[in-house]
Amino acid sequence: MNRAYVFIILGAALWGTIGWYVKHLYDYGFTPMEVVTLRAWSAALMLIVYQGIVSRKELKLKNAKDIRYFIGTGIFSIIFFNFCMFKAIELSTLPVATALLYTAPAFVTIISYFIFKETLNRVKISALVITLIGTALVVGLIPFNVNAINYASILFGLGSGIGFALYTIFSKFAVEKYTSLTVTTYTFVVAAIALTPFFPYNEKGALLLEPNVLLFSIGLGFLPTAFAYIIYTYGLKQTEASKASILTTVEPVVATLIGIFVFQEMFSPLQMVGMAAIIGAVILIQLNDRIAKTKKLPL
């Protein structure tokens, strides 16, 4: 297998382990927003150190006004999507939360239609319909069972998809002036600074000194965040973005396996069909973009 593919798949697989760290931190009494803070700070510190070593000059802002891009990616995307995702994990299961997160490409398609005036063709509309059906299967709207539906988890899960989609939208402006690594570094730095005043240091500061809490906190910021991004970016430099996006669909598979086999969470065959539909819609959108670029057609 192409080495670049290996790095991309490994990075995506590490993203799929996020829930493992999150659930363990919940066991120590941390709330979803507190876990977001721990992830943001640990990732920010590691990314600053890494970029300081490999490309220190790129850490300098070209214009002070550019911080607005990272307020968008850091606060309106990273904080919002992480909080929604971690809350969805708390209220439902890892497989359901991850499946709902993967509605992000559908939201990117919709938002891009209104903001960037991108074409909404038949393939994209088909992908949106498939995503809608897949989501309905995952959350239990099909077959309809009012007692089995957790509406809060659905809202937070879809919120995570919207928040993740916003990262793509905001970063489109930032990458015109900065490298993807610099964008990610500043994104987590801004997120960490914004979250700092809201962490309950008096109540839970002592918990941060416990070895297991440190392990899970640093692990969350390192393996499924900083390290996963670094190796994914390395692989991305050597392959097409559309191919990389398709390969990242290994993430929900890993998250589902962890949820089922590690945390003994239920995930029915019908829900698996729903997740497959959502992943299929992601692949359909990416293949459409690739074909359109090859033929120079409107996206």
C-alpha cells in the first residue's frame, strides 16, 4: 500500500479513538466543556512546540487582523463542534455520535451553496438525501419509535456536524495566507485561550495532578489530535485531497468498534446500515468533486 495512504488511514483511525479518552475523563467527573478545554490546551502546546521546531517562521501572523480567521476556526468551529460531539457521546453512544459528526460534508455542501455559490448538482442532492436517510436510521427515526429517540443527542450530534463543517468554511479563507499546519495551531491556541476562564480550577485543579487524568488529557491532545493531524497532513501532501477524504471514513468505523467492543454499547444492524449510508454519501461527494475537477466542471 502507498505509504501516504498508510499515514492518512492511521491519522483517521486515531481520530476514531477520541471517544475512548473522553469517556475515561467523564469517569473522573469532567463535563464535556471541561474535556474540550483539556483537549484544546494539550493539543495547542504540542502543536506550538512541533511547529516551532519544523517551521518557526510560519508561526508569525502576517496581519493582526488575520486573528479573525482563527476566532472562526477556534471558537465557532473547534469549541462548538467538540462540545457538541462530547455531549452527544455523553447522551448516546460512540457509534451514534460519530455517525452524526459525519453529516459534516452534507452541511459543507449546503453552506457552500449559499456562501460560495457552489453548484448544487444532482450528485450532491443525492448525497444529501442519502445522508438524511442514513441519519434517520442511526438515530432511530426509521423505523419510528418515539420512546427510543433521544432528541437531545440528535441535536448535539447534528451540532457537531455543523461545527465541523464550519471549520472547512472558515479555514478556506485562512489557507489563502497560511499553511494548514499554521491554521490548525492557531485554531487550537485561540480555542484554548477562549476556554481558560471557564475551567473550574478550584474544584478540579487537583484532579489534573492525578496520573491517570494526566495520561488521558495528554493522550487526548497528542494521539487523536496533534499527532493524528501531523501524520494526516504528511500523507495529504503526497496524495489527492479527495482520496484522503475518502480514506478518513475509517474514523467512524474505528469509533464504532471501540463503542461496541470496549464500552459494550448497542448498535443495531439497521443503525449500521445508516452509518454505511452516511459514509457512502461522504464518498459520493468526494468522488463528484474529483470528477468535476478532472473535467473542469462546476462543483
